[in-house]
Amino acid sequence: MNRRNFLKWSASAFAAANLHSIYAHSNVHAPAQQEGLRVRFLGTGAADWNGRDERGELRRNASVLLDEIILIDLTPTVIDMLPKGCKPKAIFYTHSHGDHYKPLEAVRLNIPQVYVGQTWIERARNDFQKAAAQLNRPMPDVAPLNLGDAITIEGITLTALPANHATSDYHEQTLIYLVQKENVRLLYATDTGGLTAIATRIAGIDAHLKPEQRNPITALIMEATMGIGYDNDFRLFCHSDVSTVQRTAHVLAHTGCYTPPQGQPVYLTHMARTLHGTQAELDAQLPAPLRAPYDGLEVIFKAPR
């Protein structure tokens, strides 16, 4: 689908789902003291976008900070985006690719708790042992996550869900996360080609579930490694593009599985330098309700009233 047809389709699709009003920028600079789940985008770029590109645009590796307590993924590229004096208590890794996973940095920051998928726990423990020895610092506790495991830290619960992504280790199950704080239910989905059926079932957003069994998400951050109009790109098998995110939000809303507050965007992340325009171009071209955040953007996600 070319850019013009995609934008035409997306506008009509979201009008039908009554979602057009979700695209609003007024929600993104809420004061930190407000209630809700505070998410800081430490980095929003894919592996090929680490630093400034030839256009002068800057994106770090994809990572978020939740309430200044929990990190999802961590590399050295995002350290300058951490608030001054911030001391996260845990890191939840999605997978072992180098643009998401750097044990040396976690040890250097003295983060005491690390979670990785059960399928590569021994490899991760070995990595952290080496990092701790190299820096002569204590090794964090490295704990495994099975699919569906839910860990709560200071009122924030992360549930491990399967991603549609692969590493060089064929046995590694990559992860995305459902993040819950009170009535806020955020799906953070990077890296993944769409959403797997098992992920939607565990999260309670599978339309095959009976209505009384569903538990809608209220916020969505989803990778869009590819931009608009890359219909022949091989990354389709392990990544999403803008149209995938658009359609995912549309279907979830249409089936009552996505119920965001009025005016809240769907945020993209893990954008590839070679497949996306500048921030200004993205702001001008992305269809409702999608928005491209920038590194350092802080968002307060609230439960719908």
C-alpha cells in the first residue's frame, strides 16, 4: 500500500472506530506529580539509528523508564536521558540483541534486579557474571521469566508476553510486556511483528475470549521499525510497520479490547533511520491516533474515566 492510499485508508478506518480524537498532543507534557503511570522514552530508535543521522536527527536505542523505578531494556546510548539522581530498581529485558541488552551498563548503574526470559537465563547469568567481574562490582540478581509470569515492584506489575521476533539463539523466546498500575494497562510491544495470539490471550485482549473474560488495555506503545509504504520489506516477519500498528489499534478498539482515555495517542517506538522521516515529517504525516515520540519525552498514562 503506498503512502497516499494508506493515509486515505487509515482515516476512514479510524473514523469508523470513533478513534480519530485520540490523536492529541495536549496529553504528553503532564506534570510528573499527576496520578497515573509515568513513562519516559529514553530511546525510540531501532538498531540502525544510534546517534545523529545525515539529516541531523537523533534517536537512541529503544528503552523506557516507568515511574523512575523500572527500566525496559537498557544500553549505554540512553544513559543521558535518565533523570538526574534516578536509581532504577529493576530492568526487564525484551531480548538479547545488542540494541536492547548491555549487561555492563546495568552493573555500572548498580541496578540490583534483572529479569530475562527463561529460555536464555543461563546465558544472561554468565554475561552478568563477566560484567560484574570486569567492573569489580556486585552482580545483580538475574531472575527468569516464563510466559505469563507477573512481577510487581512498588505497585507496577509487568507480565511477560511472547513477541514475534528472533535472535541468533533459536531457543530464545523474545518478550513484550503488559504493564499495569492500578487501572492503567499499557501494552509495550517492541520488537515484534504484530501481536501473537498467545500474547493477546494472556493479556486479556483476544477477541476470541468471551466479553466477560476480556480485560482491555488502556494504552499502547508499539514498534514501527518500518515506516509507511515498505510493502516489500523483509522485516515484516519479525517487525511491524506503521500500518500494522494502525490496524492493531483499530481492531483492538473495534472489539472493545483497547479503551484509551479521550485524546491519548498510540505511540510508536523502535523506528529505523533508513525507513522513517524526520520528527517534523512524522508529526505531519502520521495518521491518527499514531504519534512518534522523541527521546526524553515523558508521558502520563491515565485510566479512562
